[in-house]
Amino acid sequence: MKQFDCLLPKPAVLIPDSGTLRITTGFTLGLASPASRRTVSGASRFLARLAGRTGLFLTEPKPLLHVQPPQATLFLTCRRPGRLKLNEDESYRLEIGQDHAVLSAETDLGLLRGLETILQLLTADAQGHFLPALRIEDQPRFPWRGLMIDSARHFQPVEVIKRNLEGMAAVKLNVFHWHLTDDQGFRVESKVFPLLHQHGANNEYYTQEQIKEVIAYADALGIRVVPEFDLPGHTTSWLPGYPELASTEGPHTLETGFGIKDAALNPAREGTYTFLATFLQEMAGLFPDEYFHLGGDEVNGKQWSANREIQTFMRTNQLPDHHRLQSYFTQRVQALVSKVNKKMMGWDEILASDLPASVVIQVWRGKEQLITAAKRGLKSILSYGYYIDLMQPAEFHYRNDPLSLETELTREEKNLVLGGEAVMWSEFVSPENIDSRIWPRTAAIAERLWSPPGHCSPEDLYQRLDRISLHLEELGLTHEKNYQMMLRRLAGTARITPLMNLVDLCEPVKLYTRHERRDYTTFSPLTRVVDAARPDAKIPRTFRQLVGTYLQARQKGEKNSKPASEFRGWLHLWSVNHDALAPIINSSPLLHEIASLSADLSKIAGFGLQALAVLENEGEKDWPAFSYMQAKESLAAAKKPRGEVELVVVTAIEELVEAAERVKRQSETERHRNPSGAP
């Protein structure tokens, strides 16, 4: 793969040229005058990362100011500072020659996006590091390319947020959606209503100074920060401090469990709106973005049904059901948001309301909601299909296009689809494993939202994800390094190879299965195998590809044993792994729940070896040792999750077993027809 084929996201236009630009200690970066603060800080970060990547002691480790293109190896120029607002220009043009390079843009935001491209282009050979000569003209497909992190259910410290902002910038995401309140926690300091965070956060919240720090950090990276205060449901954490907002009598305590809870603010009391008006005024002074997300999701209405005051209010105001009552609440809150010069966002449940065109709908329940929003003249972003907490593979998310070909919208309606957001709910993440749930899969979503749809091909996606994963780790993300740390803790020893051989083949159960298998709370430890195992595991994916290649060649009558020689080694390793892992399991109670999974792996790997022997005609006299029925029983057992993880190599081994059975059956049929073996 050529260095410019490794880019992620892929640029709109890339024209390769001959030659290279060699990176030496004399590399310099020059800025045109005047240079914005964001440009200077971005250029300085670029030089530090370039030096770190190459190991070069740069003669000029800081940007050169007020110079012209020939006076610097890399020259940056833009026309104006970018504004962190919807539809701001993020395009850039990059020209790399054999002597120097020029990166130009309309705004400094475009310069930041281009600098990330240059760092991805950096390549090495025996002579040192270089950039390929080329020309790139690039701009995003969608203006809204976001990542939502839920800090409410499990609090995520500032350092977690900052390193994920770095990751977002590396793949050209531009909106950080910060879910700050939910039933389990109110995570932002309010100086006007201090009991919100004092009684609703268990001392885990962001001070206003920390909020400003994160916003400034994001600004330097060209990323907007959109806060979410979920209303009127998911509001248990508001009520211990301010019970007058509640729809039921107290006492009110923080939720520790997960799922849809009954708590909802009282929409019948005028005091609720007075409180929210003051709160939103305070938050408007803290968060500069033009959009405020006010939730609106999953209100079950049970407390409203049980409250006589609310039922009387509904009859008086001719609100026949809870949906109409929530629509009334949404319209009142939208007016409050407008009064503080903000625009409202909400989850797609608020579509039931009559909303002004300024509102943005976040679609999570199905693409039909996106179409409905567009037909009503409302802007929307897509999160349906981008819920990364559900442990789906990167390719699943990658194939999910906000504007796929089957979307029946006019051009004007399509323009209302602003983009999308990856969503990281935090029921099952801690600061030590959240990065592994976000990265590198979110990079695939980033490309889907940045690159032209014709450039988004899954064939080389995983190769490029592997490469970008290294860059993300360089930025301080812990999706790789914390994995082995968590395994060492589980094993109680540094000798974790047998455990890693097993967990490398496991993924957490998908969708909402984990919620269904066990009752979790905010105090549940997230230190088990399921918390260390990573989604979209690489080795099983590679194993499946090798098996598929091998079986396809056989089906075509071609001889191709190279894939078999590769996966045979894995099968042999797995077939004996339980013997090595059993002593570690026996000495670690945390691993007892996956003991049978380990035994099943060794068993089905043995059947895989037997199946391969049949397919390769190795020792045909030993074929009777291959028992199809026993193999099927073992494979069925191995498919069952243990400890909320599942072996994801089972289906590939099953394909080998099925193919071997067909070969064996065909051979026995031929033998029956021709018992003498005569030609």
C-alpha cells in the first residue's frame, strides 16, 4: 500500500507526482502574516509531533513567522481565522514538491485538517523520512462530524476528554457532544444552583474552570463543544438538590442502575420553566457554541400519569396524552433556549413537536426519523448505526451512510442532513477502557462523514485503521496499551501470553445483551475479561479472511495452501492453549467465568486441525478420527457466551468443519460406487 493510499479519511482529490520531499534536521515551517493563535499553536504541535515521529533534532523547532514559501520547507497560509460554527469552511489545498510544500486554506480550521493529512503522509525508507510529492484538494462532505461521550453514567475525567479530542482532530471530526447530565449524575458545576452538582454527582463533576479548559483545548484543535442537559426524562440527578422540579414526592436519590427510569421533570409547574430559564442563562455564558442539546428521549410518562396536578393540567390545556404533554414541554424549553441566543438540539423523540427550522434532530431510532425530519424542513444528524457502545465492527458502521442511495429526499431536503455522530454511552466504560471502545472504529465513521461516498470502500479499511491506530496511540490514547495492563491484573502475573491467546479471540457481547445478562450499577467493577476484550478483534477477522480465501480457492478447484499454512499455526496454538492457561485460571477467581470458554477453544481448534487434514488429504487413513457430529456439538457449545464475551473464531472453524464433512462424504460415496478403486 502506497503512503497516500493509507490516508484516513480519504481526501476528495489526490493527484500523485514523482519524487519525494525529504525530511531532515533542516526542516522548517513558515507562516504567512498575520497568523492566528490557532494557526501558531497548530503549527507548533505539528513540529513537535514531526520531531517525535522522526526522532530528528530540528534546527528550527518552532514556526517561522512572516516568511514566504521558498524560505520554509512547509509554508502555511490562510485568509482568516475560522469560526467554530456550523458550515464553516474547512477545506484545504496541499502541494508537496521535491523542495518544499505549501498548505493553503480559507480558514485556519482548514490548515489544521491539512496538517493532520501531512502527518499521515509521513513515510520512511532506508534513507530516512519523507513526504510523497502530490497535490490534494480536500473538503468535508458533511459539516457536522461528531463524537458524543457520556460523562454522566460513569464520570470521565478531563484527561480522558482531552486525549479523545486529540483523536477526533486526527481524523477530522469537528463536534464534541458532551452528555453531562443523566439519572446517574449531574456533571457540571452550577454556581446559580449549586445543589445540582453537590447532591447529584457524588463529588464527580467538572468545575466551570475545567469546562472552560476543555472548550479552549477543543478550540485549538478546531472542535466545537456542544453540551447536553437531558430533559425532561433522565433527570433523577436534578431532583435530590431541587425536589420542587419533580413529578412525584420524594425522597429523591441518585440512580445507580441503568435503563429507562421513571423520573421526569414536572411540566405543569411554571416554576420548572423559571428554574430552567435561569439555568440555561448560566450555561449559555459557559458554553459558547450556538447549539444546546436538551435531550428529550425515553420519557415513559409513568410519573405524569400518577400525578393529579399534571393530569389536571393536561385536561385544562387539551393535551390528550404524554406525547402531546412532552411536545408542550419541548416548545416551552425551545423558547427558553432561543432567549439565551442558542439553538436547540434533541433526540428524535422531539419530532412529535411543532418545531422551528433552527432545531437540529439527532436521529437514533431509525433512518426513517431522518427522512421525517427533512420532510418537515428540520436539520438532522444521524447517530442510528453509529452507536459504538454496541460493539459492532467498524465495517458495520462504515457501511452506514447518512445519505445512502435509497434515501428518497429532494436536493433541498438532503441539504438538511448535516452529518452524524458516533455515540459512546458509558454504562460499561471506565477511564481505562473507554478509548478501546471508541478507537479505532470511530475513525471509520469519521471517513464516512468526511470523504466523498465513492471514496468509501471497505476493501482496505482495516489496513488503514491499523495504521491510524498507531497515530492515535502516539497522541496518548490508551486503546492498545491498557489492554495488556488489564490482562495482567486479571491474571495476577506478567506471564499473560496464554490469557492473551484466548482474549484476543473474544469480543464483548453485542447490542444490549450485556444489560440483559446481569444487573449492573454505577458501582459495578469494570475489570473483568469482558471489560478488557475489545470489539472488532483483529486476529479472528484475519483468521476468517484466511479461511475464506482458502475455501474459495478449493471451490474453484485451485490449489492454494498458503492461507492454510498460516491459519494451521493458529489452530495448533489454540488447541494446546487451555493446558497453558488452566493454571492461571485456577489461581485467579476473576477468570473462572471463562474457564469453559478456554476449554471449548482448544477443543474446536482440534476439530479445525482434523478438518484441515481432511481437506488437505493428509493421512486419509486418519479421516475416521474426524467426527462431524462431535465437532458440531463442540462448535455449538463454543458459540455460547461466557462471562459476557463470545469467541468470534467459531464460525470460521465451523466453515472448515462443514467443508471437510462434504469432502469426506463425497469420498465415501465414490468409494461405495467403486469399492475396488479401479479407474
